[in-house]
Amino acid sequence: MNTLSENNLSMSLGEDYPEIREQVKKLCDDFPGEYWRKLETQPPSGSYPTEFIEALTASGYLAALIPEEYGGAGLPIRGGAVILETINRTGCSASPGHAQMYTMGTILRHGSTEQKEHFLPKIASGELRLQAFGVTEPTTGSDTTQLKTRADKQGNGYVINGQKGWTSRAAHSDLMLLLARTPPADKVEKRTHGISTFLIDLKEAQKHGCEIRPIDAMVNHNTTEVFFDNVPIPGDALIGEEGRGFRYILDGMNAERCLTASEAIGNGRWFVEKAVDYANERIVFDRPIGQNQGIQFPIAKGYAELEAADLMVRKATAMFDAGEACGAEANMARLLSAEAAWNLGEACFSTHGGFAFAREYDIERKWRESRLARTAPISPNLILSFIAQHVLGLPRSY
């Protein structure tokens, strides 16, 4: 395996973690396109890939980043990225299970000893699912500092009131990592202050005023709206210090950027393989359509963009694993990988022509997935504004 070293930072080039790639591919072979297409014909309540997630859990892949002392594999984030990339590269979808990889990091880095000992082994074994991340709200969008969901102190615990939107997998998760204001925004010196992070028992919360409503969306992302109406939670649901939750979430967002970027790389590689195979096999005017520059150039350009994005993903994960600040790199990896996958999706779609619209080819399904990656969990414009302000030193644009 070739490696690249710079300033004592080392990253692998090529097919790193070959055993994991092979094992994940073998698992995914049991869940072909037909499995995913059938799920999309179900109502939101029945469209979650339960069997697939159970297989990933049983094989230990969703516990890959949990330390061995808590029952996980203790892999670095690069190992987790390889798992998610491989899942998407096979034509499966990693999104129904990926949140567990980056949300549990908040517990690991900022939770108490009791919280880690109680929750992490159960998450690793699959006894508990931590797949829900309650951040986005209908009235705040990307401006997380203006969220309205409140956690008011009451006795030894808190009472939650508010609403979360686009909270994926809440209906299929036992736990939710929730961001809520403790003091109101106008009572703090900085916008990022006064936001706290809680680990919510969703099953218990639904008995006391929490309602989860599925959203029927373009992509089978099992997303929901979550409403909190005077929902009581215990004091030990608080992660870390009260009012410092925004900083805790930022830590996890770098992991999220790295991991979801790797999924986009996987989708891009799936598109390349499908487009190249079809371009070589499809004969029109007595020659393969891939002989035409109008077909091969978009695929070739997309491949070049994908390789460049992959290098940025590797750099970001290497920096994350080395404990270095990687906000810029993680965001750039996310931006470049999503763009590369989308461009390859367009090229693959055009290569297949009318057949791309047929569900049996799975291209339109993966195309929709890749379009989502250009919007969520972070928009390209927010990434560009971050780079402009915090990397290049330009004035804040919003």
C-alpha cells in the first residue's frame, strides 16, 4: 500500500483496508438493487432497511468507531469512511446507518464515564440504536445558533418544547442526540452560547408528549418531523456542560463531513463502473457508444474530479485521526465529493439515455441520492462561505 506523508501526517493511497472492503462487499451482495427498490414502494413507516442494518450491526460495522473497551472495533475514522464508501459503491445505501458512527463520538468525547459505560456497549451490540440527530428546525434552517427548541430546567431534569425537521431515522432509533437552548438566544453574550446537547430516550419521550411524523420525500431517507410538547427528561440526559453543546456538535460535524463525503465517493465509483460498462456494451451505429467523445469525455472528467475529491477525503480523515484541526479539509472533502458524484450521476444518466429512467437499472435511485448530497447535511454555499471567511480571510457574507 502506497502512503503519502506531509508534516508527519500520513495517509494511504489506493485500496486501503482491503479485508474490510471485501467483507463489506460480500455482505452487501445479499442486498441487491431489487431489495432497495422494493423498500421504495412501501409507505414511510415500512421503508427502513431493517434487515440490512441488522446485518451491518451483527457484523460489527456500525460499531467500527467505538473503542474496543466498549465493545466496538476501535477503528480510526478512515476505517469508518472505507466501510461507508464500500456500501455505496456496491449499490447499497449507507445513509440508514451512518449517523451512529458520527453521533456516538459526542458521547465518547464529551459524555460522562457513566454515560459512556451505560450507552456505548449497548450501541455497539445493537441493543440500542443511536441513529437520530435532532438539530435542524423548520424556522432556522442552516442558522443553527437561532434554534428555538428549549430545554427548561425543572427540578432535577428538564422539560423540552419545540420542533425538529428533517430528522432522519427518528422512527427507527432508540436514542436521539438533541440540540436545544437552555437560556434563550437573547440572554447570552455570543450566539453559540446557551445551546446544550442531550441524549434523549425516544421510546420514553413518545409516552410523554413527543410525536414523530414521517416525511414522504424524494429519497427514501426515512426522515421525519419531531415535536416536543412539555416532554420531561432526566438531568443525566445532558451531555457535558450545560450551554456548551454547540461546540460539542461542531466536533461531531467534522466527522460527519468526512464520513458522508466517503459515501459520495462510493456513489461516484458506482456511477463510473455502470457508465463505463454500458458505454462499452451498447452498440449504436455499428460501434460502442463509448467511442463517442460526447459520451466518454463527461465520464473521464467526472472520474478525474472524483479522484481529486478522494484525495481530499483521505487528507481530512488523516488529519481527524491525528487530532489536528480539520474543519476546512472536512468541508472541502464534503463539497468536492458531492459535486463529483453528482457530475458522474449526470454522466451515467446521459450515457444510459432512456434506460436510466427505468427503475431496474437503479441509476435514477442513485442519481436522487447524489442530488440530496448536494443539499444535506450541509449546503455548498455554507461550505463556500466557511472557506471564504475562515480560510481565505474574506469578510463574513451572511
